[in-house]
Amino acid sequence: MMLSFVLAYRFEQVHYNIKHGLNRKYDWQFWAKMREDYTQVAILCQKVNKKLATVIIISFGANIYFIVTQLYKGLMIKRTMVQQFYFMYSFGILLVRAISVTFFSSMVHSQSKKPLSYLICLSNEIYNKEIERFISQVRFQDTSLSGGEYFVVTRGLLFQMAAIIITYELFLIQTGINIYL
């Protein structure tokens, strides 16, 4: 979570430099420097992604597994009021953890695409070949964390995870399979 926050912050710094450089007329060297900064952060993101791919897969898999099992047990077992409170509290912590991990990891993707909105709106006087290259790079380069190329961590992944959990819960309830923790 912290590494994704740092990567997102580095992309935010590049975005900040671009945003504050729009009002001044710069030559192609400024935009080459901005593109080089963006490239350096993108390379760092790819290296981190390579090293952490298995950790990301295990983290997301464990989050889904524990949410599914806890939700199933909570729906199937009758509890006292204290036990129900504990279940709601621990299930809430699981949800907050899964949502925060997904949200912070998806910040890398959203922050890496932010410069595109400013680059596209540049006036014709400023527009040059370096800006065109920069737009292509931001648009087409994959700068997000992923689980070993199986899935890309974006905000849409939250909805995909929710759909998986609901589908699996319905399957377990319909078949009556017992899950043991």
C-alpha cells in the first residue's frame, strides 16, 4: 500500500510540473524533460510491479477468500448479540482493508493518466513533436500495478471483486457447501 502511494505521488509531481508549466511558453526541451521524468517514474513503476506481482496476487486472493468465508459464516450461523457485533466489526475491518488496498493501488493508474488531460488541451502555439510523443506515451504505456499480468489494479477492480464475492456467496448458499476456518 505504501509503495503504491509513493508511486502515485511521483506521478502527481510530474503532473504538477506540467500543470504549472502550461502558462509559460516553453520550447521542446521543457517537454522532453517532462517526458523523461514521466518515463523514469513509469520505469520505476514497472520494476516495482515485477517485484511485487506475487505479493499483489496473494493479497487480493487472501482478501477475497476471507471476505467470502466470513460473509458466508455470518449468514449461515446464528449468533448472540455480542457475537453478531464482533462479526460486524471484523467484517467491516476486512472490507475497509480490501477497499483501501485497492484504492491506494489504483491511485498509481489514475495519477499516471492525469497529465493527458492537460496535454491534450495545449494551444497550437505550444504544441510540438515532444508533446505529441508525450501524449502517445501517457495514453498507451501501461503504468499501473497488476497481479502478475492476470489483472490490473484500477478502481473498476472494486466492482469486479464485489461481483466475484456476490457470485461465490450465492453459489455457496445454493449448494449448501460448508466452509471451515
